[in-house]
Amino acid sequence: MEHQKWWKETVVYQIYPRSYQDSDGDGIGDLPGVISRLDYLAELGIGAVWLSPVSKSPQDDNGYDISDYRDIDPMFGTLADMERLIEEAGRRGIKIVMDLVLNHSSDEHPWFVEAKKSRANPFHDYYVWRDGDPDSPPNDLGSVFGGSAWQYVPELGQYYLHLFSVKQPDLNWENPRVREEIYDMINWWIDKGVGGFRLDVIDLIAKEPDRKITGNGPKLHEYIRELSRATFGRADLLTVGETWGATPESARLYSNPDGSELSMVFQFEHIGLDEKEGWSKWDLAPLDFLKLKAVLSKWQTELGGKAWNSLFWNNHDLPRIVSRWGDDGEYRVQSAKMLATLLHGMQGTPYVYQGEELGMTNVRYPIEDYRDIELLNLYKERTGRGYPHDEVMASIHAKGRDNARTPMQWDASPQAGFTSGEPWIRVNPNYSEINAAEQLKDPDSIFSYYRRLIALRKDRKAIVYGDYELLLPEHRDVFAYTRRLDGDTILVLCNFYGAHVSFDLPGTLTGDRQLLIANYADEPPRGTLRPYEARMYALQA
């Protein structure tokens, strides 16, 4: 059996605090709000909460621009609230995983305020600077959010690098003092009892801007190993890196079973399969289902026994999966359960994004109701270049990050029970039909289904540690696979689409079977599946 770890056997729940639960009526979710919902999370059965950034921040990029790594932003509460959250969650067997933004800080961080004062300032070299004149940046590196990645500072006659917003200057990891400051801060949080860290865009920290290398720089794994030795190695933590450029080969380094780097990474190969190849996420294309099967299976087999997968459909940057690859209309319940079954049956640590367990859907707002910097920049840029309004809005409705950031739908009361005030972003109008209060009462709800899936992982080691094998790789509708461990064989059958389908399994898999979970109450004829049907069986030896 794979080397056993608690973070392999648990399910992680991601909270975007601004949109989860507001406790004081200001329209913004906060830490006391999260504390008030811990019993809900315990009932779901999750073992860890990944909290999107709550550190002190001017909120230029929703908290991914940190001005004080050792304090909580007042909009979310206080450091005492954070300490109470860690303690209260711990009482319920839930660990808190913090979001660490180590590639860049806010331009309002004291380090950068000092760095801008003069080239001789001790903090100047905490950031990435290059000489230049106002009209010619060092090179044509672009920011993820549009425009140049270089910002000119006239009083210094220099440019600083910002791979994201102009208010997010990149930290200089080549400076050992920067690395020591970061390690001290991480150890401070470990001492407060956090259960792990999600490392934002960690594959960018070893950038070499003069060579236009941003991701996967030559010193990347050297830095991560040093980081791990100085911090994570002290405790049994869950550490997951956000690595947009990861391959199975590099993931085996990041997630080496010897513990020298991280527990696992988020890789995003499957996430790009519904965009035009070589274009951006906004340039939509139909999902290539056979490629989805091949990509997910590649990560399963190539990491099997050599590293560990993270399993996710959703996060704060991605649209709602039931709207994206399911059916958020007639078959919303069935398709949400099918997508959950497909993912949770695989080897790796599953991540549930807030509201996913309810089948929350995308929104279709007019442009003035959106709040996300990336989305608003895209609208301005594309309409300015002559793209038709409706075409740009279709991309935003499909892929905009605010799809994931609308308030959590707790009940049918005003503002979905999220706040007693005016929410920072509009609540999805369907909250009166889709909400936690209704689903907690319904044994057949999506929430109840997720709870059963999570419980199954605790009961069946084969679901956690078993070997993976893809079945029917060329079937255009069915995603089927097995998991095998010590004579225990689990069979997962999922119809990815909305029509009735038939299929033939290999003869070795056609014997007696015990149903573990399904999204239809009755058994279909052997070799058939109904729209979005999902079934998980234990095969009898």
C-alpha cells in the first residue's frame, strides 16, 4: 500500500471567505462567519478547510496582494478570530490550510514601501528591479492581468516586475534574506496550529525575467526543497502547490514520497480542454471528452506509487463544474452527483469548493454586476479591440471567476442567508431553489450524496490507495475505471452526457457486484446507463 498519510485519506473543502458567511452585516464574509458554519462542514465529513487568503491586504486582487503576512485583514476579522477558528475547527477534527502567496506581495507591504525609497535601501533587493527609461521597459514580458509586467518608478529610474497586478510586485527569491523572512513567517503560522498551506503560483518563484522565464525556473525545486526543510518538515502538514505548468514528470519532483518538497500540486491540464488550443481560456471550444479521459488517466497512472494527485473540478478561479461540464438545467442534480462520483473515485485528495456540494451554478450577470479584476480587464480590452459585446459576455458567462465567487447559498431567506446587509457581489437568483437548508433535510440531495461519497473514502482503502485502470478509453459517452487494492476491486461507471447509452465491459468485470453508491434509485439493465448516471460497485471476488 502507498505510504499512508492523513492528507491522502481526507477530503479538503475550499472556502472563499469573502463569499461564505457574513457575521456582521457588512456584506462581506468573515472568519466568525466561517466559525458559525463549522458544524455544517463536520456534517459533510471533510477533514481540512483550505481558506483563500485572509491576510491583511488592500484587496486589489481579492487578497492575493498581501501587505502583512502575520495579520488578518479587518474585513475578515482579527488574529484572535483566526486563532479561534483553528481551535474550533480542531475540536471537530478539521484542520485549517492557509493560502500562502509567496511569489509577490502588495505594493503596500512595508518591504516594498521601503524598497521604493532608494536603490541603497536594504529592502530594495527584496523585489525584482531593472534599469531603464520611461519609454522602454526591460523586455516585452506581459502581466497575467494584461499589459506589461514592468512598472516604471521615475524617482529610481528603474522598473519593477509584476507578473500580476501593478500592485503586486514580485519578490526576489534570489535574495536569501527574502527566503529567511518567508520561512520565519511560515513557522510562526505552524506554531499557531495550522494544518497546512496552499502555495499560490509557487512555480513562478524561480523566474529569470531577463531570459523571459517565468514558470519552472532552473532553481525552482532547489528553492522548494529549502523551503520544505526550513518549515514544512517540522510538522505533518498538507502542502499543495498551484502549478499551472506542471507535468507528471515535474509533479513527481514536487510530490516526492520522501517528503522533500510538497504533499501534492494542483495541475490544470484537464482545465484547459474546453478552450481553443493555443488561445486563452476566454476562447471557448467544446470539451474533447476522449481527451479528458486520457488526461485524467495519464495523471492517475503516471503518479501512481510515485507521487500524489489533487482532485478538483472547481476553485475560486474556475466556473461552476455543473454549468461547465454537467447540465445545470433538467439534469442538474444527476450531473452534479455524476461529476462528484467520477472525481472522488480516483486516487488523490479530493477538493470540494464551497457550494459544489449543493450543485451551485454559474451566473449570467450584466457587466456592471461583476467585480473581478481579470474579467473586467478582459471586457475593456476585447470590446476596445472591436469584439462584439455579446461574444465577450458569452466568454465571461462561461469562464469568469465571479461564477465561483457569488455568495454561498445557505437558505431561502433574503440574500440566501449569507448576509443581513447588501452583499459585496450579487447572490445567484436561484438561491431559493438551490440552498443548504433544503438539501440538509433531503436524503437524496446533492449534499447528502457528497456526504456519502466522503464517508466511502473512509471505509474503503481501495478508493484511497488502489491502482487505477481506465476502461473503455474510446467510448464517447462513458467514463469507466477500476481501483484495485489487495483483492478489493472498485468499479466506477459514469455517463458523462444526457442520453441513454450502452457499453460492454471486459468479461472479468461482469460478475457479482455490490452497489456502493449511485445517483439513480433503481438498477439499470446491465451494460446501460441513463442520462448522467453514475454507479460505484465493489466487485465480488
